[in-house]
Amino acid sequence: MTDTDPQTQNPATEPAAPAQGLRKTRVGVVVSAKMDKTIVVEFISRVPHPRFKKIIKRSKTFYAHDEKGEAKEGDKVRIVETRPLSKLKRWRLVEVLAH
């Protein structure tokens, strides 16, 4: 009873799972950078209306951890989901895309 499937014989061909798991990423604009090591990022998504199917904008704000304080108001940034850092912070700054 030998298995003739080449995929099951060589475990090195299987893709490796990410070390941290799948994390959501968002690109948004910094609305506020007045707190210490915290920024508020507004994420705007374009979704179809449930009934009329017209594309509408939905906005949501996220509190993100900015360790170095590099993001300023109006900057376009990329944030990634992380473990809870405080009561409201569940996101962390990855990079500043545009000043």
C-alpha cells in the first residue's frame, strides 16, 4: 500500500504557515496624533448599499500604537492588527506611506 501521490511523499513542497497567523492590515489617514505613542487612523471603505447596490463610503476609526511617534496628522499609514495593548488599542503602526 504505497502512496503514489507526489504531494504527500515530500513534505517540503507544502507551503509553510505564517509564524504569526493571519493579521488584518488597513491603510488609512491619521486623524489625530496628540496622544503619547498613540495615533487615531480613519479607514474609509467603499461598500455596496445592501438594498440599492450603490457604492457608499463607510468610515471607521482605529487607535494604533506608534512607538517612535513618526506619524503626524494627515499622513497616510499602514496599520496591522495586534493583541490588545490598552482599552482601545488593538492595532500597531507598520509604516508611514505618505507625509
